[in-house]
Amino acid sequence: MQEINLSIPQPGPAATKFLEKGIYSNLVNGEWLSCQSGETFDTLDPATGEVIGKLQRSGAEDVDKAVHAARNAFADGRWSKITPMERSQMLWKIAGLLEANIDELAELETLDQGKALYVGRWAEIPGAVNQFRYFAGLATKIEGATIPTSINYQPEGKEVFAYTQKEPVGVVGAIVPWNSPLVLTAMKLAPALAAGCTIVLKPAENTSLTAVRLVELMQEAGLPDGVINLVTGFGHEAGAALAEHKHVDKIAFTGSTQTGRAIMNAAQGNLKRITLELGGKSPVIIMPDADIDAAIQGAANAIFFNGGQVCIAGSRLYCHGSIMDKVAEGIAAIGGQIKLGHGLDPETQMGPLVSKEHSAKVAAYIADGKSAGASILSGGETGGPNQSFVEPTVITDVTPDMSIVREEIFGPVVVVTPFDDTDEIIAAANDSDYALAAGVWTEGLSNGMRMAGRLKAGTVWVNGHAMYDASLPIGGMKQSGWGRDSGQAALENYLELKTVCAII
């Protein structure tokens, strides 16, 4: 295991002031409240295992309070019935406050999740700002259509006038994961608010701090009480109660496929709407005509960014046999040079994984691959005072039936496989229960476009990876989920379509 630098710079004054609170409350109808049971739980710095705050361990009673607050706020129209321009201006104001507090938010995200500071400061928090600004623009563009019909049995002298209108779905339960907490929260909240919905937010139990700070900023922006409500707690307690609640009209979830199935079952009671952004095992294909240096760097970024804790991580790498060794060794060399350390250290390029428990799961996958006959080209070790660091790992000599090839590892681990035939590799890339994303590296534009059309994935990147924008829909096929986040498609998740047909 390479040496890990755990010198921890002091966070800035804004983050320090926030952390001094020590205990963080739920937000229900504009009031900060303790949970009914009075129980709290610790949130930890994953690099050291030290406690950095205490959160409310919310249960069904707390979720019920929050849902009723959101239901009342929706019913009286304090948000849904204001003008679209007013909603747009509020979303823009929230974006401005996020931007004004970007350093604090990035530091809190790093302390709570472990990620290197630059990931939050220069990628994810700006991404959250852009979500609110993008959907601020769409809030004034929710339009229906007039429909010419062929109905011919209206009374003489009368006409048929038919049109559609789009209405907010109602109360939204937003359940978000721990890997990129703030930007993934923004991807739920911004379109829901633009549509006129009210929300109960349940952040991941081990990364709730930026969610607390976000709703504080939303209050500061002047969002009416009850429009956003926050309950912290565990998925099997607060999350399950939210998914089951009969007065929640929609669940927007990002997380594991296993939990997605549980949410589907919980939603049956009132047939609530669901969008699910779930797991991935994304293939990256490097063709022999690719810009090899760019492809090596791109494939390394695809798996090592945020410690591989990214749903679209390029964890299955397929290289043409003529370039296989050069690519695999190039990625291994990049991984070996990545500096591990505490995320607040500006020199750190990769922080710990989110917890020692998750690190142990990743280590178990690596060990399983070795026992099945795979070769560790580089990395593979775990360590650190909290046993939460995993070295960037490149694995070769794999077969399609291995767990490291078929299952989502969610860590900095890539498996590399050679190929010779394009049809063969398209079939191999599509041979997965997941279909979230894929990548192709080739200088042959026509071939790249043809391959993109044949790959089964919600997003295909050509000569790049993880190129995100608030305007680009992201989501999966197969067991990678239903529906899309980002883009105009995301807004439709939070709208109901009504047809009106009148004799006039």
C-alpha cells in the first residue's frame, strides 16, 4: 500500500462554523426539529473514522410529519400556484447562494464523503449550481398543446376545443445517495421545484451534511415553508417510510439496483410514480485507430474519478488486442501515480472510499477475482487508519463469468479484456444486467456513431467519458433504472399530463 498523507488542513471559517453546531436537525414546515425518538447517529470523516457531527435518526413518525407539511404546502398553492416566473427567480436565487457558498459546501462534502476537494469544488458543486439555473429557465416553459380532433358528433353549431396542460405531480420523496451527494440532490430538487412540486428530502445517512446546508440556503433564499422538508436517517427506516407513504405522489431515487427493487415494492400501495437511477457496469471500448494517449488518460479518469464511486464509472475496459498491453500498462501507471490522502489536502488526488465497510466490500471483490484466476496488474491494496483507502486497481486475465466483470464494484477497480472483432465486442459490452452508460474511443467518426447506435446504454460517449451537463439526460436501461435525470426529460418526471376536451 502506498504511503497515505493524512495531514488535515483546517477547513475555512464558514465550514468550521457549520461544524460547530455538532447536532443537525430535520426541517419540517420551516422549523428545525429533533426527531420523535430523540435518537441521533454519528456521521464520520471516512479518512480517519472520527465523528464530525450527529444527525437525527428519523422514523416513520418524523417522515409522516414532513409528508403532511409538504402535502399542505402543495394543497394551498403557496408554490404550485405562483407564477412560473416567480418559481424561476427563486431557483435562480438558490443557485446564486450555492455559488456564493461553494468553498464551504465543497469542504463539507469532502469531510463527509471523503472525496478529493477538487472534485467537489470544481466539478460537482458547480454542477449543482447549473442544475438550478437550467431548470430556472425551464420553469417558464412548461407548455401544453391544442389538438385538432376528428370528433364529429357534437351538436350542430358547436365545435370541439381540445388541449393538454401539464400539472405538478404533487408531493415528491427524493432519496439520494452518498457518492456525489449535493449534485445528485440538485438533480432531483431543481426539476421538481420548477414543476411546482413540494418535496421531502431524505439524504444518505453517511453524507447528509451538505443536504442540511442546502436547505438552510433554500430557506435563506425565501422558499416558502413546507415546500422543502428534510428528514435524515437510515434507508430501512426513514427511506422505507417515505417510499411507502400513501400521501407521497412520486419517489425520485438514485442508488443501488437492490434498493431500487425495494422502492418499487414499497410504492405499490398507492401506485406512486417512480424514477430510478440505479447501478451500472459501464463498458469502455478502445478501438485500434483511437488516439491512444487520450484514450489511456480518458479510461483512467473514467474509473479512478471520485475513487470509482460513480454510477457511470468505466469499470469494464475492452481494448483491441493490438493495443491491449500498452493501454493496460498506461492506465496502471496513471493509477500508481495518483496521490492518496485526506480529501482536504490540496495535494490529494484520491481520497478514501465513503466508509471502511464499503472499502471492505471492494477489497472482497478484488480477492474474489484473484481466487478466480484474474491477475492484479497494479494496485489492489487497502489501508489507512480507518481501512477506507483502496489503491487504484487494474485487473487482467478475466473471464465474462467472474463477479468482478459482472457486478458493480463501485470502487477504483477496472477489468481489462482484449478483443479482435467489432461484432464480438459489441455483444460482450451488451452482455450485462446493467445498461447505464458506455464509451467508445475511435478516430473513425462513422464507426463510432455506428457503435454508439448498437450499444445498449442510456448514454454513450465517443472519445470521452462522464461528460455531464444539466441539459443532457442521464439514466439507464435494463436494471440500471427508469426515467432520466437532467435535461428537459427530467422535468417530465414531475409533471402529469391532463387532456381537456370541450364542446364550445
